[in-house]
Amino acid sequence: MDTKDFYIKLSSRIKFLRENAHLTQEQLAEKADLSLDFLGKLEINYRKPSLRTIVKLANALKIEPFEILKF
């Protein structure tokens, strides 16, 4: 898998996990202490998350960070 494919799958996974948790983008952004704009851009693969952001998202979703990378 190349880098481009990795980030495409990661953005889809973040959106899937958010929807699976029955959260809106606004709710997840607030729980993860991220801007709504940034989260939206993550989900469409316009921005790339740092490790810190992945941990924030995992904590907000009440999952382990490695689960975000399971695709």
C-alpha cells in the first residue's frame, strides 16, 4: 500500500468510526478538541492527522488508537 492509499483508507476509517459511534462531525470535533473544519477535512482526505490527532480521536471515540488504523 502506498502513502496515498493509506491516507484514503484512514480518512474513510475515521468517518466510519464516527458514524458507527452515532456522532456528528460537530460532536466528535468537540469531544476530540478539534475544529469542525479540520475534522471535515480529515474525513475527505484533504488534511493528514498527526499521531496526537489520532490519539485524540481514539479517546473521543472510546477506542484504542490502533483501532483507527485497522483497515
